[in-house]
Amino acid sequence: MLKQITDIVKEAAQIVLAARDIPSQTHEKTSAADLVTEYDLAVERFLKEKLPPLVPGSVFFGEEEAENADPSRGWAFIVDPIDGTTNFVRDLRQSAISVALARDGAVEYGVVYDLYKDELFSARRGGGAFLNGSPIHVSTRPLSQGVFGMGTAIYKREYLEPTMRLTEQLFRRSCDFRRLGSAALDLCNVACGRTEVFFEYSLCPWDYAAGSLLVCEAGGRICTLEGKPLPIVERSSAWASNLVNWDILRELEV
């Protein structure tokens, strides 16, 4: 199953890599910060055609055309066709395709493909996490010697002040931080030990579903900023870290 999903994701990536004149194919959804391109739509339609036949009876829950699918019951593909659309539009080359396959609300398979670096992150529940076929693990660095990633919840500007407060608290404890514009890749960075912590106040299931499994299968942990399990059907905050820094969350003002 994991190989079938990764093969389909890599095929879909060719749609993105072949993109030309992207700004002219870009439209606003709710604001200038919330964009969709014709390539997002094309990738999602391709994945919607190819993925569900792998699991007869499964539903497809995508960012652009979710169609009221319920990913908490039975088998469900949870898909972000281009995570980091603004990066894609501006040619920042920091975007990914994210696909999770969940069963009754629990993610069983996760694939995140950084198509510009040709880095394929994959995980199966109980089977470990991998980067281009090699096992990965979260780091063992304390935050005082490490770097954290953060997102700015751009669709929920009411989280601006708490985001900045939490960033300051973590920055004072760390070496530095990064804001990449792709939560899926931020979670992969925690999973493979490039960063020690990631947080964001508001993410959608397609942003975090695959990455959450990668973090856990790589030996890390993930929860909401309130310390609760991540939901699979609604927006959520997220805190992901290696084990060394897990308890820092209890010491922070969130």
C-alpha cells in the first residue's frame, strides 16, 4: 500500500514540476493570503482519481474539494495537493504533496513529498518512518541547542498575538527558529531531526495528518497546544517535538 501511494504521489508531482506561468493560474479563495492555483486543482483531481481505487469504499478528503467527506469513519484519504501554495506561486520552492490514509480517524499511512528536493517521507503505523527509503528518527537535542519551526495561522489572524508570544518564549530557550510556509514539511523536519519542535495555532487535517504519523513513527510526539490528541476532522493547533523537549509545553504560556 505504501509503495502504491508513493508511486501515485510522485506521478502527481510531475504536474507541479511542469507548471509554467503560475501567477496567471492563481486565484484568491478568501483573501490575498489564501490562494489556489489551477495546479492545486489538477493535482487534487489526479489524486482523487488514482487513490480511492486502492482501498474500495474509501472516501477522499482534500483541501480543495472535500465534498463533505467524513474522514473519521472507515478508510479515508486526507490530501493536500500542494502544501505551501504561496511558496509555489512565488517560486520559493518550498512546497509538498501530503497524503494520509486513515482508518476510523487514525492515520495508518502517511506520505509527504518535497518535490523540489526529491525527498519522499513515508510512514506506516507501527512500521517506522523513512526518508527516501532510509529510516529517520527525531533528534535528541534539547531546545537550548536546537531550532524550532513555527507557523503563523494566516487564515486565523486572531492568533497573531499568542503566536508571537509563544515564538518569543521558545526563541529565548533556543538557538533559532524557522517559518517555512509548509506545515507538512515542518513536521517532516521534526521527524528527521532537522528541528526539535514545531507549533502552529490553527491547521487543517490535510496540513498535519500525514506529518503527524511521520513524527510519531520517528520517535517523537504530537498533540494540540492544549495537550490533547489531534482531531482528524477539524482545525486544530499542533505541538510536535522530540522526547527531550516534550514537557516544555507545560511550562509555556499558550
